[in-house]
Amino acid sequence: MAVPKRKISKQRGRKRRTHWKATTPQVSVCPQCNSPKLPYRACPSCGYYKDRPVISAKGI
């Protein structure tokens, strides 16, 4: 099994991880009620997905 011959410094490890960034979720607009929603998911406010009601809406 390969074993490192020398200690890897903190700076070297941190340099390697500089591109590990969290991406913001893309938000689309519901065509039915114009509220923001995540793509490819049912709208949480009206319950529509692809112009069809698929879940009962909250608070209605």
C-alpha cells in the first residue's frame, strides 16, 4: 500500500480544495401562479406540475 513520504501542508490541501464551492439552486417561476419554485418539481404554493394539479396546495 502506498504511504506518503512527507506530511502534506495545510496550504497545499487548501489550495487543492479551492474549487469545492456550493452552487445556488436555480429557481424558476410557476406558470400557474407566478411564484418561485425549483425546476422539475411541483409548485409548493399551488400544487401544479406541467399544467396539471398533482398535489393539494397548502392553505387552500
